[in-house]
Amino acid sequence: MSDSYLDGKVREALLAAKGSRSLAQTTLIAWAAKDDRLLRTMVQPFIKAISGDAIARAIKRGVTVPGLGGPPPKARPAVSQEDLRRVLSQMGGGDGETDEEANGLADGGGTEARTPTPSRRAEVPAKPVDQASAIKTLAAVYARNRKRP
């Protein structure tokens, strides 16, 4: 479709709206509901994004196609817990324990009463943080995870 058709309709809408963008937009939408050529011309540059969004929303709702199997597999975490703990320990976060582990709550969070121990993250690291080493470790973890299938 020609952009000149769309440009002409935009000019008409702006003229009818006396320069008001919001009123011109409302007018253009109303015209597009009645004029398939105008609607197709307006939507054409965005059809790929619109269709991709429709597919993503359908998959998120659990729509499946018979014969193609179930929904796509869940994405794996970008960084494993082990790698995350190692990076945190290098950045001065103790040995990388989470608050739940430090408080003894990591076994599923049972309902029995526990006496929480102070979080190790609240402590000041004994040695200064080597930021260069931490960044190198993060980069290595990222590179390794990109190579995995």
C-alpha cells in the first residue's frame, strides 16, 4: 500500500480535528474501522510485532497444537546456584549463603520455631573485594552458559 494514501488520511484527520493530535487520532481510528485499505496501510509496518505478541500470549495461556507436543520447555536459569554462590563469595558476601541458609531456613521452611542466626551478609568482609576478579568470574560464567545447548 502507498504511504501517500495514509499521509492524505492523516492530513484529513488533522484538518478535521483543527490540529488536535488526540482528536485526529480518534478520527483516524474510527475511519480505519470502516476502511480496510487504511487499516492495512496503518498496520503493515507493525504486523510482525503484532503477530509475535499474539503467539507469545497464546503460548503463555497454554495454547497447544495437536501433534506438535506440549508447551515449550521452561527456560533454565541463566546462572546456576553454584556459580552464583562462587561469585558472591568472591565479591565479599561471605561464602555465598543466602539469608535463608544463614538463618537455617533452607530446608523447605518448616513451621517449627527456630532461633534465627544473624545473616552473614551483614558482616563486613574480612578482605577487600577484588572487583576485577569478580568481573572476570561473571564473564566466564556468562560465556560458559552461552555455549551450553
